[in-house]
Amino acid sequence: MSDSPSGTRDRQNLPAKKPVETGLRQLEHGRNPGMALDMDWVRRVQANTSAIERRAASLPGRRSVKKDYQAAWLLKAVTCIDLTTLAGDDTAGRVERLCAKARQPVRADILDALGVSGITVGAVCVYHEMIAPAVKSLEGSGIPVAAVSTGFPAGLSPFNLRIAEIEESVKAGAREIDIVISRRHVLTGNWQALYDEMRAFRAACGPAHVKAILATGELGTLRNVAKASLVCMMAGADFIKTSTGKESVNATLPVSLVMIRAIRDYYQATGYRVGYKPAGGISKAKDAVTYLTLIKDELGDRWLQPDLFRFGASSLLGDIERQLEHHVTGTYSAGYRHAMV
């Protein structure tokens, strides 16, 4: 997939790890501080598209979990969902109902039958205007509010306004900021510009954690995806994320494989863990299990926690709840019985 830098020079120049007091829940490791842009490393990055696609095509059939094991994996998936509403007709009432679902994502009778309690989603993701009702509705739950920012989804608003938008969302109470990169920097190979942009976004976020949305469906090649992933991590991204959900092509298994191997390379070189968030088009429970097993195979169990893995989704939760009810009762219920709002 990609080459990691050899030697220890870059590692010695990295800041020391420090405890993290705010931001993503359950964050036990030091927050990624970033590093100087290493163009030698970036230039070495390659992506064997045919090999990546073969590996990705084999994934759905390589793991099969059933019965109680499947239920356990689905409950894990629920805890890693960024429950999202990004519609032009969002209202405070809709967000309040979504937050109620975030607090109780699976019906109490189903959880009782499974012998489980205390399940919540990873975060609630909204536009800036909806931060205030989300923060109020989630008070005391420990569930963070994430806000999309920087001219989402296109990322083409003036740079100073994108910075100001981040700062206003943090001030309003967002603990996570999902930013969109300028795709043109990737498409033209202007890695310094991408690094500087990402670094400025990270600084504007302050204590709030930053998820860098690459909009992978618009980057042209898997090698561009790998390089963009690496540069954003070098600039201090806490998460790298596939898509806004508004592109014609969103999260895919080949793209996910590229991005998580870039995460692995970065961790092996620096000692800092960066999270991963596939978003857009993941709506079925079986797909969630496939992504979780991919993470387990490639990165290990530590990345199966909400501080390092999230799904950007809303309808996914409804299908998971439906599958869990089937596990408990032996029958499938209608989709309308598992509404989000």
C-alpha cells in the first residue's frame, strides 16, 4: 500500500504525548500532534489498485458471524455510529428527537432480552445551526456533538470564513468538527497547500477533535486517497473520513482499505493512533459487520472503540435495531417500527 519512513529522525522530533482531557470519549492514547510535512514519504506512497480491489472483494465472504456473536458485533457497531442529520429542513425538534434516539438507540425491551444496558451512539452530527439544541438535548449523556464545517460539503467558501465557522461551532459547544478538505489541492498535487490548510483547521478547532473528510469519490485515484490521508495525518487530523455523503460515490471497501493502511503506516512510524470514519452509503447491518471485521483484521481490537472508529450514518441504526429484534424474537419487524426521528 504505502511505504513508511525508515529510521527514527522524524519520531525524535515529535512532541511528547500528553494526556487528553477533552474531545473524543474514551480517548486513552495521546492526541495526534502531527509532524512536519515529509514530502519524501508522500512521494513514496503507491497503491496497487488491482490488488486492493481483489482484497476488498474477498472481505464480505471471509467472515461470517451468527447468533449471539452477530448480536454482539451489531451492538458494537451501534456504539460507533455518528447519528447524523444534515438536511436543509432540519429543525430543533427533529434534532431533539434524534438526540433522544442517540441516548436510547435500541429499544429497551430488545436490550433487556439481550442482557445489555447503557448502549449509546458515538456522537450526534449536525450543521452549525443545530448545535445548540443538540448540546441541550444531550446534556449529561456524555455523547458529544459533532458539527460539519468549512463550507460543507463542497469546501469552496472563502478560507477566512471556513476558519471562522470552525471557531463558532467550537464556541457553540461542538466537541468534534468534521471539516472538508479542498479537493483541488489533491487533484493538482499541491500537498503543501493541503498540509497548511489542514494545519490551520486543526489549530482553529482547539480542544475539539477534527475529522478530515477527504471526499474520496472526487479524488480520482486510490493513490491520491492514500497520499491525502497521509498528509492530513501529518497535519494533525484526529480522524480521517471518507465522504460527506453528498458525493456520487461515498464509502467503499477499496477506499477503506487504502485509508486504514495509511493509518497503520502512520502509527507504526510515529506511535500516534488516528481514527477512521467511513460515511455515506452504509445502511445495512451486514455491511457494518464487514467494516468492523476489516478494522479488526488490519488495525486490531484497539481501533474497535468509538474514539478511533465511527460510522457516519443514520439509516444504518434502524437496520441494526431491526436485525437485533429478529435475533431476539425470530421474526422481522417493519422498518417503520425503528424510526430515527
